[in-house]
Amino acid sequence: MENLIEEFIKFIQFEKGLSSNTTSAYKNDLKQYFDFLKKINKTIHNVSPEDLTEFLWQLKQNNLSSNSIYRKSSCLTQFYKFLLSEGLTTNNPTEFLIKPKLQKKLPQVLTVEEVDRLLNYIPKKKFNDIRNKAMIELLYATGLRVSELVNLKFDQVDLQNKFIRVIGKGGKERIVLLNKKSIEALKEWLKVREKKFSGKLSSEYDSYIFLSKLGKPISRIDFWEQLKNYVRNAGISKNVSPHTLRHSFATHMLKYGADLRVVQELLGHSDISTTQIYTQLDRQHLKELHKKYHPRG
């Protein structure tokens, strides 16, 4: 079973180009599934659709979210397709599997005023503050994922032509645009970076733009922790993560008239339905304004 999992993971990673986060989640899903098969004394060759339904029902009984159950059922569907294509089984209990409906939760976003308050709060003297200010400006200006931001390298950035070449999920490349504020903040950080690390960095880390004081790429967790401190000190009560800035970028772009397809391209979404959730956010904003200001709201 371990060998089957590893072969499947290699397949979805290299053939389908799924992200490391997705492959890691699928690996855990399959281990959980195989534990279930062991308990009911079944194998991949004789498990029935009813058994599979029972597996998913148990997950629901354990209060697992519909989205997580949906992911696990998708994992199993792809797994059995892989087994069939490789001639490793003739059994497909997922053929008529009914997946739970995805619950599309509206993501948390900052208002334009809150973004301004956050950016205006950050001090401009310390090493970490100057770096973090540039990172936050970039996230809000471009809609980058935090993983794309912390792994950003010099050969991806063209300040003269005001764009960044991003390598996103599945190795897909896209172009995102820089604005005046993000360029100014990035240039200020690069001066500080040059002053501190000139001639001192190993070739392993010299190409990375955003570094810690130790001269290594800053981690997502470290940046998230520092962002939370800024948010709290700026008097913003919302639960903010780096991804909140990506959501805010998309929502504000649409709010001020950007085309949905353009926002899809900038975010690197392969399916426009993923981007459409931000139009729901904008409608929600309109509903709130109507309720607040309409005499019969």
C-alpha cells in the first residue's frame, strides 16, 4: 500500500503538476483511507461503493468539513483512475460516487482604509520593518501568494518595466504588475539589503530578494507572525494573514472596475469560477451599504 501511495503521488506531482501542499494532503488522505480498509478487512480490489460511502460518512460524523470531505473524495477518484490506467486493479468503487457540495466561504478582506492604516503604521527605520513594508506593499499591489513572495528572486523582477514574472502553482508562469508604492518600497529595501549583505551572502541565498537578518530567505511563518503584530498594533481587529492581502487585492480590483478575466490572470487562477468568489464579496459589500444607508434598509 505504501508503494501504491508513493507511485500515485509521483504521478500527480510530475504528470499533473499539482502543488506540494496538495500532494501532501492527498498522501495523508490515502493513508487514512487505507487504515479504514484495514479495519473493515478490505483491499483496493474488493472494496465496494457502499464501503466508500461508509468511509465518507464516518468523516462527516467526526465533524470534518464538507470541503475536506470533498477533497478526500476527489483524491480517491483520481487514485482509482490511476490504478485502472496502470492496470493495478479492475475495481472502481468511485465510479458513481456523489461528492459533497463545496462550501465556498467568503474570505476575510481588508478595506482600502485598513490597508492604508496598516502600511502607514509600519516604522521605516529598522531592518525587518523596511523589508516587511516592501513585502506587504508587493502582496497588496500584485496579489502574489505568500509562497511566491518569499521565494522571489532577482531574475523575476523588472523594476524598469514595472512587472514581476511569477512561477505559480504547477510551475505555471504569469506576469503581475507593480505600482509606484510597491516599487518605492522595494527599492528602499534593496538599498538596506545591499548595505547589510554586500559580499557576505552564500551563492545559495544571494539570488533571493527577501532575507532574514541571518542572510537566509525569510519563511512564510516568520513573515506571518510579524504581519500579525503590525495588524494588531495598527488597531485592526480582523484575523489577517498574508493571504488576506491577496484577497483584498482581488476584491479592490473588481470593486474599482477591473475585468474579471484580468484579475483571474493576475491571480494565476486556472478556473475563472475560483476568481468569481470575489464578485460575491463585492456584492456583499453593496448589500451592507444598502442596509446601512437606505431609509428602508
